[in-house]
Amino acid sequence: MVWNILVSNAKMSDQDAYNIVKIIFEKKSRSGRGSREAKNFEMKNQVKDYSPIPWHPGAIKYMTEHGVKM
């Protein structure tokens, strides 16, 4: 498994960040055609403490709504 990080500009809106994370998780079956690693995008692997950079508030909102403890 390869750990992935998605980085955005701090000016990205919360809604845009939320929508991007939503697409990544809810459409991962489609993205799997382009990346074998996409199948490993699972909520259980989302651990804020493992990130070397702060999470975007929009990403935090999506993750929290889907049971990821922040």
C-alpha cells in the first residue's frame, strides 16, 4: 500500500474541498480504472494524526460525517 496525500491551497473553499473528498470516496470504483491504489481509499485508513500537514476544514467535515474520528 502507498500512502497518498492530497494537498490544496489554503484559499480553497470548504465546499470545494468537501466535494473533492466526496468524489474520491464515492466514485472510487471509477477511479480504480486509472489507479490500482484507488481500491485502498477506505475510511478506516483516514487518520488525521498520520498526516504531516493539517487537514482542510472541508475534508474534516466530510470525514466526520462518515465516522472518521478527528
